[in-house]
Amino acid sequence: MTIAFIDSVHPLLAEKLTAAGHSCIDLHTASDAELVQQLSDVEGIVVRSRQLGGSVLSHARQLRFVGRVGAGLENIDTAWCKAKGISVYNSPEGNRDGVGELCVMLLLMLLKHAARANEQVHRGLWLREENRGSDLHGKTVGIIGYGHMGAAFAQKLSGFGVRVLAHDKYKQGYGSDRVKEVSLEELQRACDVVSLHLPLTAETQHYANAAFLAGFAKPIHLLNTSRGPVVHTAALSDALDKGTAIGAGLHVLEFERPDLSGLDPTMDPHTLKRLLAHDRVLLTPHIAGVTHEGKREMAEVLASKILAHA
């Protein structure tokens, strides 16, 4: 097969595919206009963060599969692929550990006021009582979306002495001695912490809205390591102002550009400014799965899936 790489990825992926007899062509620097001119004989496309819609895919008349180095598929026109019988593969198994670990980091930093305390010490302040935090031990943590990422977070929590509840609208039978499978209503009644692990779809856009945030029986810490638009940022800022949300750890933001290259300053700058003003909000630039190990492992996973069906 001829496989086009339209994003830069770990070289291991091309090495494995080439060793199996496939031809890999590097098109990651090509513009969309240039790309469509070179896809006519391509049977596979490898993508990371580039937008890949039907208007581009339609030029690949021999296309058999699209492989994404990563978890989410929102940058690929999966409906077009399904209609054309084209397989779509992703590789969430490769970076799930990185995501699970970053969730734990964000949660501990929120509970211990670590970011604020670090900044204060750097400024010469030594404020102990003002930074009295809370223990994770004994808390109830709710996980919404129990795929690879949600399960990885649950596994990472296993040594902290917490109660883990999980809700997934589309899965059943995943409960264990470590995780209790519950309804959303039960999760909202019990949780001290809620962590979102949902794909971005029309259904999950602004999933964490004002009604959702108001539905918890007690103030919560919110974690989002899925996709930025899953959280309605204005509603979260309102909840932080009211105290119904104690803090938030956001690995992604609603204002992130589709290609993951940064924030779009034209997208509701007032709401972004409100969020940034809260010292109980921790932000990272979509780096949970961007580890050295994760980059290689995602390539390994995707190579295995492609070769299994080639």
C-alpha cells in the first residue's frame, strides 16, 4: 500500500510500515491545495492534528483507511469515511498513561494549592496557613466516560484511598472492585471530584454546562482532559464565582484552535479573561498525552492496527 503521512509523527510508525512492505510518503508540509494533488493513488492516510474533511478525502480515490496518531477523531470526517466504507483507526492505548498521570497531578495540585504556593515562595512569601489544603484520601472521585483514558485515571487512583464512581452512557459491565458503575445522578450526589473523559461530539458539546454543574450535591473540583468544548467555560466561571465549583484543572480549553496549535484570541476573549482571573484554575496546553513515551507508544499501537488489517 501507499500511505501518506500528512502530519509529523514518531518515525517508528513509518519504519514499521515500510518494513512490512508498504510505501510511506511524507506530505506533512504540503498545503491542502498541494495535498489533494497527491492523494489519487494513496490507500492510507496518517494524521495527527490536521483537519481532514471529505473535501480532501474525496481526492483519495483508492483510500482504504485513515489512521490517527492520538485518541480523538473530531478532526476527521468520520461520517464521510463510514459512508464510503473506509476504516478509521486511532491510538488511545498509546497515551492513556500520560493522561491518567496528568489527571492525578492536576487533582493533587488543586487540593494542595501547589501552583499558588510555588508562585508565592518564588516571590519571597512563606504562607503556610493560607495554603492549608485537603487530602485526596477519603474523597469520592467521579469519572464520566470510561474508555481508555477514564480507566487509566481510575487505575492511577488505586493507591490513594479514594472511592471511584464511573458513569458511561454507552458502556455497561465495566465495574470492578476498584470502580463502581453508577448513574449520572448517583455520581452527582456523591462526588467531591469529577473528571471528564468524553469524545467531542454534537452530544458532548458543552456537556458540562450550567445545569450539569448545578446538579452536584456539594462543591466539586472539575477536571477536563478530554476536549475543551466539552466544558462550557462561562458556566464554569459562574460556578467558580458562586463556589459550587471549588477549583478546576483544565488540560484543554474551549478556545483552542482546531489544529491544537494554540488559543484563538478572537473566540470570546471576555470569557477567557474571566477564567484566567481565577487562581483556583490550573491550565496546561493540551500536553497530557504529549510525553516521549506516549509519542512512541501511539506510533506502535497505530502500526499494529494498520498492519492487522492491511
